Amino acid sequence: MAAQAQKAADFRSLHEGEPFVIPNPWDIGSARVLESLGFKALATTSSGFAYTLGRLDGNVTLDEVADHVRGIASASGLPLSVDLENGFGDDPEHAATAILRVAEAGAVGGSIEDWGGELYGLDHATERIAAAAEAAGGLDFPFTLTARAENHIRGNPDLDDTIARLQAYERAGADVLFAPGLRSGDEIRTICDAVSKPVNVLAFPGISMSEIVEAGGQRVSVGGALAFVALGAAVAAAEQIRDTGDFSALGARVNLKDLLGG
């Protein structure tokens, strides 16, 4: 618990310092590699983890996520935040339980989103964040709760709606605010100007870290993108082998001894 409390304090401090990237490992090995590359914190990816189980995003259980968290948290010395999707249920109690389960497994942060097959109404979504915040506040270390407004990636890219949701989640006790799907510095700036808590930005091709920072973003994640960059490279190599019999792609190497140690 002392180690977890220190990770939790370190994670909080990151949100009060310079903007930082929090990359998203999809298994223990990728977590160890990202730690060795000098990142200061990690966040799980629901889509990347589901892929490791041979499933699409949204098709894992809370028990499976807790086991996943336990493995990464035990193998890495970095603070770990968890993509908890909608808390694995529609009710506020589900969101609260999800926070407690991953905290018990070693996480020091987690995100709850407002999508469960459809966008939740604002009042219900806010009740869910309030329940998650209450659960987090009852822990004996400072768990960092991120509230996600999903409307931009769920067919309703309305900045006014995003702002209303994030402001409500801030009042409900969220520590970090997140609206995946923002596509420009101007959109990021509009969100950051409308709230007072740190904002997480989902990186995408075509924007730079400096642009995100200039717009006010504090934390930058990559979601499942790194997992699918790795998968894409493997698929391309396998297709080359299948179609041409050319094994040259197998010459790519990384020094795992340096990256993993020992």
C-alpha cells in the first residue's frame, strides 16, 4: 500500500507540473517497454487490451480488467490509470464498484465515460461521476478520477454539449476531464478555457505535442493506437510472407535486454 500511495502522489504531481504524455500499454511487456523509455505514468487501453484477448473493444469484463491491472501494476513502478469504459454497467453503483476494484488491483487512477450503448443523459451521467468520485474519495490514497465526455466520437460532436458535460463532471468531483475526438487546437482550447481541472487530450496524426500544450492540454494519451501500430506492422509482415514468400521483414529487431532489463 505504501508503494501504491507513492505512485498515487506522483501521479497527482504530474498533473500539477509540465504537460506530459501518458502512453497506453496493452499488456505487461508493452508496459515494461514504455517504462524503460522514460515515460512517467501509464494508462490502460480498453481496445488494446480487448485485442490481446481476441475481442473487439467493449467485450471484456471487470474481472478481466482487474486481473490485467494487477499484472501491469505489479510489473511496473509507474502510476497506472485504467480505462474503465462506462464502469461495466449503467448505474452509478457500477461506476463506484469499478473504481474500487481497480484500486484494489493496484491502479491509482481511472476513467469513467458517459456512453453505454447510447449517450447517457446529463443528469444520469453526472450521478455516475459523483458516485465514482465518492468511491475514490473513500480510498486511503489520492485516486485520480478522469471523467470522459464521449459525444464527439458517438455521433454528436457538439462543443456546447461537451462543455456542459465536462463542467458538470467537474462539479461532481472529477479530477481530470477528457473529451476524446477533439480534432483541432481550437477545439482543445475551447474545452480547456471552459473548465478549471486538467484536461486529457487524445493524440491523433496531424497534431503535435506543442500544439496541444499551447491549447491548454495537460495530459496526452494515445488510446489503442500504439497497440494497433504494433499489430499493423505484424500484419504487413505476415501478408508479405504469405503473398511473396519474402521474409525480409523478419529482420526487424529490438533489444529486449536493454528495454526489459536483465
